[in-house]
Amino acid sequence: FTVTVTAAPTTANAGSNQTICYNASATLAANTPIDGAGAWSVVSGPSMSNTQFSSITDPVASFTPAGGAGSYLLRWTISNAPCTASTSDVTIVVEPTPQATPTPQEATICSGSNAVIDVSTTLLIPNTRFKWGGSYGAVTGGNPNSAIGSVAFGIGAIDDGPLFNATNAPIVVIFIITPYTYGPNVSDDGGTGDDCSG
């Protein structure tokens, strides 16, 4: 009789956990099998569809979440029948896009008058910051980093303060608010981080 010896599948390694922004893709980093064949699958998450992988057999496939924000548990399985398959899991966390809404959306500041613009924020995650600023006219206040003159930009918490018109005519102030999601231990005055702007 014939005895066939099959090599055990290569030990699976799905790579490191990742955190990505909403509407982004993650490049996976599993190991390439020496013995057996590998395949990706979704163990849990907002969407269970395998069409989220650019290829279920590519160890470095792109994963594009179809279910929005949340935590996706992915599994890399290396099989070489009839031996027991080897599996390894990786978690992809998809952060929501933070949102900032000014109230009122538009305001005209007359000479010698104040206007207050309140900015409400939603879908915040820890250490979220906002890059914001930009104006036309001689306006002071409203920016924690520098007085609003012709154009000023800063990164930090949005200041809900009055804007004062120092001219003799009505002027228009335009705020450009772009939310950025920063990782842990990033100071209020900026730094590097993921741009989860919307």
C-alpha cells in the first residue's frame, strides 16, 4: 500500500491590527504560505461580505469596509488538506468621520458689533482636533492661536467666542473647518495624525 505524507500548512500570521478612517481601505499584511494555500474571511463586523477583499487569496489584499464605522475581525486561514488548517486573526477598526457644524451658517457683522458663532461637534473619537480658520476683513477674536486678520489658520479646539468688526462697514467672515483625527498623546497645537476629514 501507499502512504502519502502531507506537510502541515504554514503557520498563519494575519499581520498587525490597523485603524483607518471611514471610506478608506486597509492594506493587509499576512504571510505567504510555503505549504498550503491561504484565504481571507470576515469573522465579525458591520459587514460580513467577502467582496470587501480585493482578493481573498492575496496575503496583502486591500480590505475596503462596506459596513461603515466599527470593528472588523478578519481571519487568514492557511489550509493543506487533510491536515488541520492554521488560522490567524487581525482587527481593522474603522473610525467615523468627525463633523463640525457652525451656527449660524452665515453671519454679517456690522461696524462696532459682535457676532457669536457656535460650533457643535459630533461623531468625535478620543483626541480629535480641528484644523480651522480663514476670514475676510479686519476681525479680531474667535481663534485661539492668533487673531483673525486677513487669513489665519490653526489647529486646536474651536473657540466659541465673539467676533468684533473693527471696520466702518459690514464684513463677511468665512470659517473653513476641517476635522482631523489624531492618535494618542498629541498636543492641542497640532502634530501628525490621520486625516479623517469629511
